[in-house]
Amino acid sequence: MKNEKVWKIAMTGVFAALSYVVFTFLQFKIWLPGGDATSIHFGNAVCVLGALILGGVYGGIGGAIGMTIGDLLDPVYVVYAPKTFILKFCIGLIAGLIAHKIGKINEQTDQKQIFKWALLAAIGGLLFNVIFDPLIGYFYKLVLLGKPAAEVTLSWNVAATSINAILSTIASVVIYMALRPALQKSGLFSQVKAAAK
């Protein structure tokens, strides 16, 4: 039991590092009016992948920590760090709930069922983000930051978040389907099963 807890914490750290690197260095920044920015990135894919492998809580925490650190170290995004942490954690929770609690993905042996539940989990978590990231971002900018450009940037944020969701869904499911047999072969899948519960 102690080794399982250590493994979960270590893997959460790995996913936090991966999400930071992917979000920070593999992003295409789009500058918006008022000195604001949005971006196309694969950070959300790492968050979903973490949820598929570790379960919603640990996968969500890993993704949330990594992308929040990315925000804190970027002068443009630093004010959005609290919003990022909450939203990315929710992506992981929702994806993990769908994959592990509803789809029982770790108990599945049929590749079609595994693919189906991985896809539904990714869509569920990222659809949440497509709706709530721009919406919360709009109110966050307008109310907390008092930015009059909140309305102008809303449509850009919706577009970027939608593109991110599509790209992240594809990437997370493809990578998960490729990693799952390797995890099984290496003997790590039993720890993945325990971590996801």
C-alpha cells in the first residue's frame, strides 16, 4: 500500500512536469487586443492522459499543477493561474470519472471498448473545458481584472479552446492506446489499476 501511494505521487509529478513542458514549449501563442493572449497547445492532452492512466484526481492534479506553473512563469498568463488550476483539475476529474467509474476502462479487455471509453472520457473532460474556460475567462477578465476587452477576446478564446479540445482529444486517446500495452507488458498496469481506483 505504501509503494502504491509513492508510485501515485511520483507519477503525478511526472504528469505535472509533462504538462508544464508541453504547455510552455509546444504552444502557438495568439496575441489579442489589450495585450492579452490565448494559445493553441497540447497541455490539456497531458491532463486527459494522466486521468486515463492514473485516475481523475491524480491525473487532474498533475495537469493542473503543470499548467498552473506554466501560467505563473509567463507574464501574460500569470493572472490566470488560479483559473487554470481549477479548470485543468476539473478536466482530469471528469475524464477520470467517465473512464474509470462509468466505463471501468482498466477492467476492459476488448480494444474497441477501451478505445470507446478513452474517447468518451477525453471528449467529456475537454467539452467541459470548451464551455467553461471561455465563460469563466470572460467573467474573470471582466469582473476581477476589469478588462473592457473581455468581450472582444471571448470569441478568440472560444475558437482556441475548441481547437485545443479537438487536438487534445486525438492526441490523448492515440497516446493512451499506444501506452496501455506497454504498461501491461512492463508490469506497471497493475499499479495503474490500483492508482485509478
